[in-house]
Amino acid sequence: MFRTAAIVFLGLGAAWLWTFTLTDFRPEQRPYGLVAGVLALLVGVFLLRRNRLAIAVSALAATVIGLSAAVYAPNSRGPAILFLASLAIVNIIYAVLAARVLAERKSNGEA
């Protein structure tokens, strides 16, 4: 589960770095895009190592994305509703499972 999330974070980070360094897409937001790309790459690398902080950050990001998709789904039309509903469900399930893994590790006394 965390390897898949790490691949997603690494892909998004690489795409943001590519977009904001090598193209003229929204040059006024370039600093924010570069920081977001570097942070996404760092979270992806640390997720591969199963770092607790990276798991918590990815769970928080999944929660924000899932809630955003759930709130916007009623305003959309056509197949976008199904896509947003499935995106919300998948992200919330990931966030719950990640929180469960964090809780299990803490209760077992593992570092």
C-alpha cells in the first residue's frame, strides 16, 4: 500500500518539478510549484522507507483530497461524478488504513 502511495508521490513530484522548471506554465506560481514538487518527492522517498512522519503526511494529504472530491462531486456532471466519488472513497480508505498502521506501530512499541 505504501509503495503505491510512494510511486504516486514520486510521480506527482517529478511532474511538478518538470512543469515548473522546464515550462512557462504559470510563472507567477513557480516558487510554490517547486516547493510542492520537492516536498512530494521527499514524502515519496520516505514512504518507500516506511517512515512514520511520511505515512502521517500522506494520510493527511489523502484525507484532504478525499474530502475535496466528496464535496465537489455533487456539483459536477456526467462521468465526473463517478470519478470523484471513487477518488473520495479510495483516498479515505487509504487514510483510514494508514492511521491504523500508525496506531498499531505505536501500541506495539515499535519505532
